[in-house]
Amino acid sequence: MKFLFALLLSVAVEETRPPFVCRTSEAGVEAFGPPEEGASCPLEGPCDDPLVRETFSLGPHVVPKVVRVRILIFREDDGSNPAASAQDVEREMQQLNEHFAPLRVRFEHVWEFIDDSQFRYTANFPEEIQMKLTYAQFALRRCHVYVTGSSANYGAYPWWPTATGKRGGIVINELPFTTPQAVLTHEFGHNLGLWHTFRGSDEVDPCSECYEGADGAEGDTTGDYCSDTPPTPLHVSCSDPTGSDTCSGLPWGDVQETNFMSYSIGCWSQFTQQQAARMHCWLGDQLATWWRCGADLDDDGDIDRADLEELRLAFGPNPGHPADLDGSGVVDARDARLLIASHRACP
Ligand SMILES: [Ca+2]
Ligand SMILES: [Ca+2]
Ligand SMILES: [Ca+2]
Ligand SMILES: [Zn+2]
């Protein structure tokens, strides 16, 4: 009986939880105005070119990257009512690193409480811009994450002129940050250069040049600019959508609910190869000041014998260890080869 009650309660909680909404694109419209009516599908930078993107596919030449992050947890003026706890920060960052490990991207964070009731709850983008302008420090060097009772969850695309300035970074509401929902993974996807997988049907003009139809024929140059994320409508459940693409009349068919950049939050588990390549490309381009080379294991600015020795000491099954450069869960000769390749390739 007790078990049944707990089960019913958990179902009720599931149903009353607000659906996940991310307002990254709206934040851009607010800051930079709407795209021109009927505008074509302009490239935002070199990484939108599929040929450039492909040069960042995860081969031996793609160096592991450590992205610096500064997390600000807001409290009231008197230090009460924190938006999250130290344990929440550690759990959230560990989860983020697990999700990005196979992509050779790791996040290194510092965090602090900010006691300021003015920003403990925020109602809109302008207030959140004030919060960022007040508290961002060295934004060129690291990505900021603001955790508070915010109006929404959103990141900042790397092609925005403000991406590595004080107005950049991630605003995340305290509710998703304090539950293992992976919203932080989704928002970092935006900051490192990913669109929503449903951009091609939901965030562009219907049937326009940027529209990604159900046939997926122009997948590399429309929608999210990734042909390995299937065309999809905005869709929140974990089963395939019913219905058809109104432009081609074709059914949507088999979409990728498991993608972190979809809205199917309950079944998120993966980024695709092309998404990984886009992120490494943008990290090499607009975001080059945010990261250091992951192969520099002792963080002394050089990749040398001392780093190789650090790697050797970590040999064996070692998931989450910085020396597991390819995120395979095991530190082995493949990681050593990546380290040696990074010796030449790292900036
Ligand atoms: Ca796609
Ligand atoms: Ca070193
Ligand atoms: Ca490995
Ligand atoms: Zn989003």
C-alpha cells in the first residue's frame, strides 16, 4: 500500500513539473532583434560550413579541451535561501563532465555564493543582463553560469558578439540545477555552438531556405546544420512524433529523442559526431580564450614528459580521470597517443 502511494505520488510529481523550456533563441532576439522577415539561411561563421566542420571530426588532430567555468549561486543579502548547495554544484558538474567526456571536452570550475537579494529572483532578460554586468569577472577567459530563481534557462551562442563578454554565459533556474535533469548539458551545447535539433521546423520561417524538411535532404545547410541529427518537429515525448512536415507532406518518422539538444528531456543521452565537430570548431574559433589544452595534465603550460608520466600513473579503468583524454573510461595507449599528438597541435 505504501509502495503504491509512493508510486502515485511520483507520477503526480512527474505531471506537475513544468515542461522544459529553453529560451536561448529568444534571448538573442531580445538582444539583437528578430531575423529579417523571409531572410535566407546566413552562415554565422566558418563552423556553419560543413566542410570546415568536418575538419574538426574527432580524429587524432582534435586536441582534448578543458573549458574554464565560473558558477555563481545566488542567496539573499543575509546569506539565507541559497539557490543551490555545494553538493548540487559538484553533482551537476560531474554529470556535465560525464556527458562531454566522449567528446574530449572537460569542464573545470570554480564557484561561489553571491549574497544579493536583488538577483535572488529575476523576472526577465533585462534584469538578468544587469545581474551579469554586476557579477561577471574575466568573462573572456571563462564561461559564467548564473544559478538563481531566473525567468528561464538559456545560454549564449558563440557567434553572438557578446558571447565571451560580460553578457555571455548561462542562466539556469535553481529547479533544474538542483535535480539531475542535464539542463546544464543542454545549455552548454548552445554556448559551444549547437542549435536545437528542431530549429529547422520551429525556429525558422516555415518552408524557407533554412527549413529542414522531413526528407533531411539539405541537413548540413539547414536547421541545426547537422545532417546526422534527423529532421524533427518540436517534440517533448520519448517516442517518435506523429504527423507530417507541412512543407513536404512527408511524415516526420524516426527522430532522435535521445539528443541533448532536443526537448525530450526524459530520454537525453547523446550528442552526435557532427555536433561534437561543431563544438570543437567553435571552441577553436570564437571561444579560443575559454579553454586550455586537456593534454597538459599538470597545468603548467607545457605538454611534456611530466604529463606523460601523470598519464602513466593513471593507467587502467579510470572513468572521469583527466588523463582519460578520449573519455573511453580507461586510461590506455590511445590516450597516450592523443597526448603526444597534442604536444604538436595544442596552441
Ligand atoms: Ca539536423
Ligand atoms: Ca604539463
Ligand atoms: Ca581513454
Ligand atoms: Zn535550448
